[in-house]
Amino acid sequence: MRFRAGPGAFREIRENGFSPEQIGAIAGASGGAKWLVLSQLDRVIIQRILPALVRPVHLIGSSIGTWRFSCYAQSSPLEALERFEHAYLEQSYSENPDIDEISDKGREIIAEVLGNSGARDIVTNPVLRTHVMTVRSRFLAASERRPLLAAGLILAATTNIVSRRSLGAFFTRSLFYDPRDLPPFFNARGFPLEQNVLTEKNYADTVLASGAIPLVLNGIRNIDGAPPGIYRDGGIIDYHLDLQTSPEGRLTLFPHFFSHLIPGWFDKKLPWRRHTASNVDRTLLICPSEAFVGTLPNQKIPDRTDFVTMSPQLRRKVWRSTVSQCAAMAEDLNTVLDQEQMAARIEPL
């Protein structure tokens, strides 16, 4: 594994070491199937980090990050994570699934993850405060007609090359938040922003919206308690969460697929587009090393293209093998925690 820290977190951990009591937020990025490289780390966090947290601790996710945190904040988080992993690994489709079939499968998976009481557990968790990033679509991006939506996305991607803030013409940042303790990013700047209370009633729809990749999954219409409209993948603006996530004097733990951070979905091919430095000052990012990724099947982290490039049987086999191999990352993290090696292993972010 690699352990990377922003300047403030780097100094604090080098001087005082690391303990879970320092954590004030946990961040989870968008990334679809990439999350499978983190599922073993999630188990360590659930078993060793979560019980030691001092409340309140903010969970902030977009897309698959929010799905992972839907497990963290339940009363039996490890069981929820195992349900999620199994449902995700075993998902299957017809030979040529359309957007409705894929969207229906997402709803089946979130129902499996939440069970009968998961949403209630999450919004009443005594320590964790769950917050979800989505976007509410505007103009062409609000259409469910494929040609119009595709045109809107092309326009958004083109203008984003010039200025990231141009995305505000196409999408409103829509934060669903736990009202018991307002998070550091409650009034996040840079884009039009709406704040909506996260409730047991709207939880499943909000999580589905946060992962609703345009043209792949249907947007979620008219979420309870939020302004009318079509809600889509929060990663469009907050792909790797370029936000001030750390509460005053505390750290953000960021388990991530990569050793670098990309602000928005449309920035993936813009190498000059990077996080705001001040937003990661107190962030501790933990991730697989590039050398370890080179040992995984096909020498890569799973991603959405695997649905196209592999047969269902091969994809499940490769994904299960990846999850199994990533137990080595969990072992490394356990060693770092047991032997208090964080200060020696940490690198600048």
C-alpha cells in the first residue's frame, strides 16, 4: 500500500503518529467497479477504525463511494458489506441489456444492501453522519432522450476543458446531508449548490442518483424532499471530491483506488486538472501501490469496461480473483496499524 498525506496531515502524523481518534471525515470517490480493489480495506476500516471513532464523523461520498458508506453506517456494517460485495460480483444481465434493465439491477442491489432497516440505521447512526453528493441536471442534460442528453454531455465536456466552473450551466451540485451536524462542505463554493436533508424515505433514491451515470443508468426523478428534476451521478462534479472535507483540527481518511485525485468526471483526460491544494491539506489518502496493481489480473483495477470486454463468467472470475488478492492490502494496513508504522510509511500528497 501507499499512504499519502496533505501538508497538514503529513506534519501531524510525522510528529504525533496516527490514531483513529484524529479522523473527522471519511471520503469515498466515484469509480464504479474500481471499488472492488478496496473491499478488503473496507473490512479493516469497519472492524478497526470505525469502533474507535469519536463522534461526529462525516462520511462524504459520490457514486460508488456512497454505496460503500451505505454499509459503513449500518448497525451491522460488515454483514452489509458482504451483501454488497456478493450482489455486485454476481450481477448478471441479458445479452444486450438496455438502460432500464441496468437501472433495475442497481435498484435490486441497493435493496439487498439496505435490507429492511439499513436506511434507518444510517440516518440514526450515533457516530457517523452520512452525506451524499449528486447533481440535478439542467437544460439538455435534464433530458432522458438519448440524442439530447448526449448533446448536453458533449457541450458540458467541451466547455469544461476551458473552465471547470462551466459545469454549473448544466448541473447543480445537490448535497443530501445529515442535519444533526453540518459538514465542512455544507456551503461548498464553485458551483450552484442545493442542500437537501437525507432521510430514511429518500435514502435509496439518493444513493441510486449519486451513481446514475448518464446514458448508462436512468436518472432519478423527483427525489422526496428535494427540488423537482432529474438527479444524476455526483461524480460529474465531485468525481474525487475536490471539497474541504476535514473538520477543524481533524483529518480526512480517504481510501482510494489511485494515488492521485481527479476533481470531476470530465477531467479524467485533462492531466493539468488537479485538486485544490487547500482541500487536501488534512487528508490521509490510502491506496494500492502501482506495483501491487501490476500483480492483479490483467494488471489493472476492475472497471466498467469489463462488462464489455469480458464474458460474464470471465468477469466474475477475474473480479473474485482481484478481491482475493487484495487481502494482501488489508494485511499491510493491519501491520501498519499494529506496529504504528504510519509515520514512517507516509508520503506527501
